[in-house]
Amino acid sequence: RMEICGLVTEKKEPVPLKSISVEVLVQDHVATVSSTLQYVNEEERPLEALFVFPLPADAAVCHFSAKIGEQEIVAEVQDRETARDQYDDAVSSGQQAFLLEESTESPDVFRLSVGCLSAGQNAAVTIIYVTELAVQADHSLRFCLPAVLNPRYTPAAAGIVSEISSGAVPYTLTLSVHVSSPKSISKLESNCTLGPLVFLHSDHTQATVNLSPGHMFDKDVELFVYYQDTHQPSAIVEAGVATAPPGSLMRDPVVMISLYPEFPEELMKSLATQGEFVFVIDRSGSMRDMMSQGKGAQMRIESAKDTLLLVLKSLPMGCYFNIYGFGSNFESFFPQSVEYNQDTMDQALKRVKEMQADMGGTEILQPLKHIYSQPCYPDHPRQLFVFTDGEVVDTKEVLDLVKSHAHSHRCFSLGIGEGASAALITGMAREGSGHAQFITDTDRMQPKVMQSLRFALQPAVLNISVDWTLPDEVTVDTLSPPINVLFQGQRTLIYAQLKGESSGGSEGTVTVKYSLKDQPVTNQLHFCLKPTEETKLSIHRLVARTLIRSLEQKERSGAADVEGIRSRIVELSVQAGVSSVHTAFIAVNKDSRQTVKGPLLQRRILTHCQMIWCHKCSRSQNSHCFIAIYLILLLIYIDFYLFLYVCVCVCSAAPELQKDPLLQLVSLQKASGCWDLDATLADVFGETEDELTNQKPAQVDGSVWATLLALIWLYGCKIEQQVEWQFVAMKAASWIGSQKVGDLSQCVCVGNVLLGCQVTKETLGI
């Protein structure tokens, strides 16, 4: 059903999408987003328009309507094939119709069909969705309005994908945000220019802000909400719909529990030293793109290489590791994971320096299958770190594979650059019991990757259980998937359906128990059972979306009762009014007094930058001829642009970016954690080797002195980047401790004077 989508016009005439208006209501950590797309048919004939666009992968699309003139048509959720038939029938008979459907391959891509707009006619289409906001490393909540949909690479057997540019965007964007929370709002930040933040109450629990005019659609719009006391657990109880069938999800109240596990401090002082760390690096052609549009921006692959340097220097001695690169095929640095020591680290660093984005397309499925087929090392749990710009089509197949191996592999995913698929990045981390990070625009990749490494090195949480204490007349049905991973300070969500009647003042308790380093830990939250007002069924819809996603995964995994599962998905989708892979929103203007006459003109509309155009092979015999011809043209197209790329690289060699002093220092560290006293180290400090040597106290040798100076420089000059070098410093302090050199107070004083710092021995951890 998915047809070729692109900006195709005969006379360069204006496309019909004129503006997008977005209103965002953030309630605590849930966002309700209303997007209105304004169309004008400026053609002289009736028009059918196709618009492919991204939405957050975990969003629950819960409303779709169209307004033609003064008449509003609210769409219904129906079985997908039924909705398509209705749309086709309406368009062929000259009726105005609108169809909104989710991609069968990736849940973050939607297609909107606007059919039979009369010449000169206006139409406003409104889409409303609900989504959870992810917690970031700095404890903010991230809202993302995807403005970019990168091309998705399709394996050869699945279809054809290419990329084209939409050129100048012929439509505008307005965005207004209203934030409301029981917690005080500290600030709002964005990667785009915002107007002033206006607080509506003196306690700063409500605020509004608008996107400044002139957004260029060259990047996603990211908004970061900062609350005071972010890590306080909370509960939202939402009333059901009295007219819904008894016992159904929409009839009963539901509760959303937000927990932030806090591990005992004494158990978190030492990080794990065992493990197998496998780094999977996207080396497809798109990794040559720049991290941002700003001056001095790095290519994605170069940023990934710098990050790998930092990660390799941070690994603990005695662990195992390997590095894979993938594109149209894949390769690994070592035939199997090797023990981490000076020799293997040096070999890996040499290969990292040689890495290029030269491996074609983005086929991540095959390298993952290979990794999962490799035997694990006993007592060394395997942790995968996947770096990709997320441009694949077979997202659901990848997620199913990750989920099927979650018992033996944890997966940490890192989306690189604008337009990285949230469905792939967050999905891999969710199904692989890991953590997802997005690195966009001016973000530094290193701190986010190091946070994921810190999570990977945290002690494993085992035997997680959830218990409820409720009044006798109330029972609970937990609807969210079982909790299989907990990280220090990271939010954990629990959804549940409450059955029975309770008085307004009744209270419930949820208790999460687990073991950490063989010690039992308990986190508990008491909450009121009285429903929260003005939530507009947002929690019910998120619960329905969670259940639908779980059922879709069961269906793909080959469960016995496929028809029963599909029927349950459609039932839930229709009942809750949220999208699914088996349903679609359909709106037909049946009250139009006369049919639209004239030959129907088609327009294909892209979001800015690069869009997918995906053609599923026709069942007709001619499809093979079309594919063969298309592939030949595609190869010519690729060769031509590769030639241009080489010419640009050769003819316009830009001045080399100045090397980051922090990365220079890290690159000199040995696997054991020490540094050598030499000229390259002195250069990082802005000194000469003689100056360092002449100031060396007599009681320490050159390596201890060099390592001590490196620690002083890190804490004295780079403290703002501590999250990036914390493991490097821990290894260094541990190595110094193993040298048995006695009291180093005098050495620290001399080092402070030499480097112009003021740090204490206690600060250095030695």
C-alpha cells in the first residue's frame, strides 16, 4: 500500500500544505500534543495529497479530525483494511476523505492521505497524541517534536528505498507549550529559539512558552523541562468512562506510578569490574553527515570515534570487549571478544583511528544475529552498546530479536544526529533492558555515552517484584510489562487497572522489592485513590498503547493464536481510540451536498531535509522490470554523488579541527590507568618535559608523578566534564594506590603550583 512519496510537481506549483500549528500540554511527565495541518488546494483541479511524517515512537495517537470550511469531521478508528476501502470508495465517488495510518515497519512513521479537495478549497487536519517524557542525564524531561524523517535503509529483500531533498519548505510552524505540575518548574530550555517563559502562578507550577517565529525545519524541536525535586516518586489515578463496557479498560480507573529507585550509597561506591562489552558502530554512508549545522561541527563517524577512545580508556582491567562496524555488511576487530589489557587496547585504538563511514547501507539485523550467536563468557555479563543514526526500515524485526535475547544480553542504544528513529533507539534499550540516549545538534556524545557506561557498570538488580496494598473492595491488574531492569536515579513506570469501588479518601501502597549485591532493598510509595481531574484520559490511552505494543510483539513472535491476538489489538484500539498497526483513522465528509468533479491530481509532500520513499513490490508481473530499471538508475545516482563527495573533500580541504586537550590526555593513558612522563603529556599541560621532570618530587617515579599530574589537571581544569573522565580518573587513582608510595600530600602541593590548580589529595581519591 505504501506508494512512492516525494515532492512531485509538473510546473513547480505550490504544494498544498501551508502551515503546521502545534499546542503542547505537559502535565508532570506526560505530554498531550495537538498538531493542526492547514491545507489549501491551489491547483485548478481536485487534489489528493499524501503526507508522510514522523511522530514519537511511544506516542498514543488518540484523535484525528478534519475541518472543511465550517464543518468538522471527527475520524473513527476502524480495522485498517475496512478504513482503506472506505477511503478508496469515497475518493473514487468524489467525496472528501482523510486517512491516517501507522507504518507497518516502524511505529514512528505515519502517513496521511487527504482526498478530493476541490480547487481552491481549505482543509485543516488535527492530530492529537499523548506521550511520556523521557528523563535525561541532567534530570530534565525531554519533549521532542520530530521535524526530520531520515531515509530508512531497507534490506534488499524488503523493497526499495532512496532519499531525496525537499528543498525549501513551503509551510510554516508555530508551537506553544503549557507546562503544569505539582512540582515547581525551575526552567525550560530548547535547542531552538524560544520566546520568554511566562509563569502563571507565584508557586511556578504552571508556565507557558512559544517557539520563536522562523523555524527552519532543519532539526527536531527539543524542549527540556526542569522541575524541582525531580526524583520524587508520584502516582496519577485517572477515572474511567462511565459509558464504556463494564470491566473494560476504558471503564475502570487506571493508575500510573513513577518511581525513582535510590540504591543504598554503601552499595554504589564500587562499580563492577567484570563484564563483556560489545560496541556496535554504524559505518553506513549517512554517518558522514555532520552532527549539527554549526561551524566546526564534526561528522557523526568522527564523533563516534572520539567517544570510542574515551570508552576504551574507561573499561576496567580484566573485562572482555570487541568492536563491530556495520553497514551493508559487518566486520569485527577481533574474531571473538578479547580480554582487556594494554596490547588489545592498543590494537583496538589503531583500528578505531582507521574507521570510516564507508560500508554502504544500514543493515543492523545481521551483525546483531552474529553477536547473539557467540557464546558468552561465564561471570562476564554481555552488554551491547549500539551507535547508529537509526535509519532502518525493519525496526520491528530488530526489536523482536533484541527482546528474544534480553535474558543474556543488555542493550544500550545511542541515536546519533537529527532524525534518528526514536522507535529503534528507545525500542532496543527497552527490549534489551538497557538505556537509550539521543545525541543531537550541539550535544556532546561523550557525556551521554559515559552515563550509559556507568549504568552498565552498576551492580545488577535481581529478583524484582511489585506488590500492591489496597482497600478490600479494590483489586488491581498490573498492565505494564514486568520490570526487568532498574538504574540508580532513573524513572520506572508502572501502569495498573483498578477494579471495584473505593471511598474518596482511600489510600493505596505500591512496594518494589529487589536484591542488590545480595542485599534486599525496598522502595515504597503511598498514594491517594481519588482520581486526578483534567487528565482527559491520557493515562488510559498510554496504557492502551502499552498493551497494544505488547500484543503486536506477541503476534510477530509467532504466537499460536494469531487471529485472537489481532482481534484483541483491534478491539483495544477501537475502544480506546488509539492507533495500531491493524487499525487506521478514517474520516469521510458524507454530508457534502455535491461530489467533487474533474480528474484527480496527486501530490506527494515531504517533511524537510530527507524523507523516505518506499515502494512495496507490486504483485503484477511488470514489477520486476520496474525494480531492475530503478536499481540501475539508483546505482548511477549513488556513483555520481560519491564522485561529487570525493571532489568536495579533495578540493575544499577544511582546516583540521583543533584536538580536544581532554581527548589528548585520555589517549595517552595506559590500560592499567597510569601515564608516562613524556613530551606529549607535557604538551597537554602547556609545559615542557624538562619542566615536569625538574619539579618531580624525589619519592615518586616518573609514572606516578605523571599520573598524579593528570589527576590534578582533570579535577582542576576539566571539572565541568567530569562525567566524561570519571572512569579514567578512578582507574588512575586505583593504580596510584597499588604503587604503595606513601603520603602524597607534598606531591599534590607541588603539582598544584606547577599546573596552577587548587585541589586536595582527598578530592583526587588517593
